[in-house]
Amino acid sequence: MALTKVGSHPSHGGQVVFNATASFTLDPSDSGKTFILKDAAVTVTLPTLSTNLAGFQITLISGDDSEHIVTGGASKIYGHSIDASGTAAETILPLTGHSTITPAAGIAIGDKYEITSDGTNWYMFCVTGAEVVGS
């Protein structure tokens, strides 16, 4: 896994912010962490849903203009994505029971994905420089 610790904080054993330069799979111990995705398109795989994941939260931030993908296996990703590209076509798009979230071309540095689980579903809120679609 190509993760490099960037910052620290007393919680989570001092491991809070990581640079991610290759695709990786999250596990329950990653809750509360922030991952900066950069240097190439990164696919982030969410942990398998279970009641033990209730309260799991992560933040993903694009550190470049690559089209980063989030996948959760089962069709359990819900929420909204805001296309903040600065064009007349800006929209709020619903995410309704998807297994994979994929952005279109136009992702920008600073685009952000907030992801939370109640153990049954994933809840995602995205603000990006391009349309994000679910499949």
C-alpha cells in the first residue's frame, strides 16, 4: 500500500492524514482518517459493511486532477454529489444505492468525499469539479 503519513494528532495513535498514491482497501481501523489521493488515479475500496462499522467515517481529498474511484462492493452507497465545476451545468446529483462512484473528467485538486457508515449502508457527500456518477 502506498500510504505516507503526513500529519499527526493525539487520536488514532497519531495517524490521521495520509497521502495515497496507489489503490488501497480500507479497514475498520481507518475510521477518522483523511486520505489525500494523488500522483495517479486511485481506487479506494470500502470495508465490508457490518454492524461493527456503525460510525465509521473517512474523508478523501483529491491531491491532483486524476479521476479517483470509490467502490463499496454491495449496492449500498447513498448520498449526494455536488458538481461545482463553475459552469452553467452545476448540479446536485443523487447517489442511490450504488456500488461504485466514478467521477467524469474535470476533477480538481481539493475535491472532497465525506463517507460515513451506519453498518448497513454507506453515506457519501461529494463536492467535486466534475460530475460524479454511481453504478
